[in-house]
Amino acid sequence: MVDLRAAIVTVSDRVSRGESDNHSGPAAVDALESLGFEVSVCRVVPDGIDSVELVLTELVGMVDLVVTTGGTGFTQRDLTPEATLRVVEREAPGLAEAMRSATFGVNPHGMLSRGVAGIAGSTLIINLPGSVGGVRDSLEAISLALRHGVELLRNPLSGHNSPLSS
């Protein structure tokens, strides 16, 4: 089995200033490791477009999957989706839709998440909410498709993409 490398980026002004503990990042590490990913990078950056765009750009190509936690809500500083859209070349809306739909009837605030997902080069980038529950629920909602999608990006000559599969 091929080791798939992942990075976690926690987006939070308070955590980046040391005013609050990072709980969502470690929750994402645990969830991804249980899905067979090797989490090789964990970063914390302040909210905002520039800080998130910079770290995402740096991680593209370094890892197979980048998961962000935080910055997906309605406040003025919640700009993780906007930063992500600056980096991705192709959106993967089904992942974000599945994560949001998993909260319907369970968490009335889940529909307020503005997270997006997309592909930059051969790296998949997914925005998760900043709460521990949001991280766990979101990754659980996409767990069956996540590894397969990342493997497709990592191996462009898979049966799905070969000239013989048409």
C-alpha cells in the first residue's frame, strides 16, 4: 500500500497568537491517520486570504492532501475558502457538498460552513470547520471516497485515466 502524505493547516488568529489551544488540528491528524494517511506537516496560520494562500501554495506538490481547519464561517476574517479558490485549479464540489449534507438534521449550524474542496496540481485541498466535531463529522462523511480520490490524483495512469479505459 502506498503511503499517502497529508498536511493539516489550522487557520485561527487566536491559536496563531497563542491565546487558544489547537484542538481541531490534532482531531484532523487522528482522523486522517485512521484513514491510512501519513500526516507529515502541521501548521498554524492566522485567518486571512494572504496567510492561507501562502501556506497552501507552499504545500501543493509537497503532500497529496491538504486539510484546513477553521476560517470557513461567516465572520469577516473567515476567508479560508477565498484563499483556497485562489490556489486550486479545479474544484471538487461533491466533497464540500457531502460534508455539509452530513450535518443536516444533526447540527443546525453545519449549513453555515462555506468550506470548499479542489485540486491544485496533484494535491487535493479540503476546507473543514474549526470545531473538533466539525472536523470529525466532515472527514467521516467523505472517508469512503477520500483515499480513492487522492490515489487517482497521485497515479494519473490508473485505469480511470488510461487510453484503454474508453
